[in-house]
Amino acid sequence: MPRRCAPTASARRPSPCSSRRAIQHPKHRGVLGAYGRALADVGRYKQALDVLNHAHTPGAPDWRIFSVQGAALDQMGRHEDAQRYYATALRIAPDEPSVLSNLGLSYALSKDLVRAEAALRRAAGQSRVDPRVRQSLALVVGLQRRLAGAEGIARADRPPDQASGDVAYLRQTLAQQNGWQQPIQPEKPAVSSEGS
């Protein structure tokens, strides 16, 4: 009886199953796409890009592949290149929340917080959005020193106990952003000098 492949990967290698399939089917775009994503998942970004370049053709482009290519490029610090891949993915799948989210995070990595916020707001406005998109949006808004707005986003659509945890995490994360700006303190109401 043939042995079945286990769908596991180590921290540095994709599963032997995906590697074997890619070798056995070097022209199968679906197999190459899965193998390229697996390589990206374990941090082998250059190799992932090489494989993913063969996972689709100009006549049959796949927005998912463009998005993974963009994510790999972001991990390599090539944010402008990544943003071009996300733009291509969005031409194929307009308003796809996962691509908009990746684009927004790419802008944030390149410290273009205004564009990051716009992309993440667009992603958060879609009907089928991952809750992590709102967390990313809250972080980007907070990095612009708008803590009240960031907290409002973090609390949206969340039960009170989860919202409190999200806000605490947001404050902690923003306090650690020394490379961006000074730690952000909660906004305090103005103190009136009358009657003191």
C-alpha cells in the first residue's frame, strides 16, 4: 500500500509531500502555487518567488499568487515591488479584503501610514473580512497618534471582554513603537483653569 504524504512542514522546509509533488508535476500550476506558498510560509522567500513565477501565466493570472508574491517581497524588505504585485492582484480581484489588508500592511512597513490606513479601511469595509484587518487598522490609526480612534476600531464588533483585551494589546504594541514616534499616551480631557 503506498504511503500517503503528511501535510506538515518544519520551521525551515515545506512538507516533503509538497516538494515531491512539485518535482513530479513541474508544470502543474496548482501544485507550483501550493509549493510556492509553502516555501513562503517557512521563510524561503526567494525560492518561493522563483516557484510562484511559474505558478500562473499571463493568460491565466491568479490573484492569490500575486498576493503571496507581494507578501514574500514585503518580507524581503522590497515594499514598492510588493505593492505592485498587490495592485495587480486587485485588478483581478477588486476589493479582495486579504489583498487590501496585505497592501495596507505593506504601506505601513514602508511607513506610509496615510495610504496604509486607506487600504485597511477599504479592507475592513468588506463583508467577509478577517478580524485581524481591524486590529491592523487600529494599529495604523494609533501609530498616527489617534488613540481614541484606534481604540474605537479595536472595540468595534467585539464583546466587551475581548474588546478590553484588544485595547490593552493595542496600547502595549503602540508603546513599543520607538522607531516610529514617542510612546503614545491615552488622550486626557483638557483641564480647565476656571475654578482652580
